[in-house]
Amino acid sequence: MKALYPEKRLVNASMGAKVVAELRMRIITKAIEDETVLTENQLAKEFQVSRSPIREALRTLTAEHLVRPGRMGVEVVGISEKDIEEIYDIRLMVESFVFQRLLHQDNDKLVAELNKLVEMMKIAVKYKDTDEFSLLDIEFHETIIKSINHRYIAMLWSNIKPVMECLILLSMRYRMEENDKDFERVISNHELIIESIANKDTDLVNQAFYKNFNDVQNKVEQIWSNEEMMRIARESIESK
């Protein structure tokens, strides 16, 4: 099977990190179906690695509740609509809190960093590099979250980031296959976020944040609940 997780993202990663990123993506895209039993020997053979990084990967996936221990190995639990809703509940709480903090601090450096990321996102769209765009999108929001220097907010973000990253990759891959013009609107949303932060305009902050947040969440939920949309998103990378 062709790798579903962007390999360029994992160039300097450990073997365990590479395995867990790919398995997580396969589970969330349903390339590995729920209730499938995965064993260390089977995965070690497939990934051509020792059992140690496989064991590390399965521990991580168990902690993320994507698999559960079984008698013969681990059983794939997958991700439910309720799980996705709860992930976005946390994201909503985190980013809402962060945006309120931004109204009371100097954001000049942050605005400059965000403008650079948006320019890079535009280049990714120009070359139809969906995965690069997705990862820049995540970096954009992570840059905002980390700018307030709140350790525990950063911890909450890091806990939901791996699964959310997969969901966003799927959403953007589907958009590129079905309506690549939609990326202009996505970029416009991000430019509105930057403007709201630069101006410290509460109303504009709320408008920009919720416009972007609802758009992404709705698209993710549509893809996850629609088998044909999921197939298109999954096969968009398999065909490259």
C-alpha cells in the first residue's frame, strides 16, 4: 500500500514515529477497517522493521484510543463521529481562549510570522501540493496557540494534534480533488484571522475564528460520514 501519511514530513523522524503516523492515517481513512486485528509480527514484516518500533507505535495508538489490546494483538477501534466532535470541542476551547489572550498582548511578530505562512500556503495551492498546504494550515494555528506561551494550553493542543492533522489532510485532499477553487476561500479566511489579530478587533476575531473553525469541522464531519467522499480523499494520495 502506498503511504497515506506525507513521507516528507517524516524524513528526520524515528522509525516508531514513522510507523505510528502511517498506521494512524490508515485507521482514520478506514484503509484499515474497524475490528481488524494487528499483530507485532505482521506489522514488523510489512514495515520491514524490528518489533520495538512497532510496539512503540501500538502503545501510542492505544493511548489515542484508535486501537485496544486484544488476545492476539490489538484490535482497531477507529474513530467515531462523537470522537471527532469531541476533538473539535477541545480545539474550540483552546483557540477561543488563545484569541482572547491575543487581544491583550503585542502581536507584531506573530502577524509577520502568520503572513509568511499564508504566502507559503498560496505557493502550495499554486502547485497543487495539498499535503504541504494542510501542514502549513496546521502550523498557522499552532503558531497562534504557542504565541501566548501557555504551557498547559500547548499540552492540550499537542494531545489532539496527531488525529486532527489526519482529519485536516483528508479534508484538504478531498477539496483539491473536487473543488480546488475552494482554497482561495480558505486562504481568505486565514487572512481575515491575521487582520483580526493585527487590529485586536473582538468582533472581527470572533467572525474570523468561527468562520474558519466551522468550515473545517463541517467538511471533516462530512467526509468521515460519507464513504464516497472518504474514498476520494484516500485515493487522491494513493494515485500519486
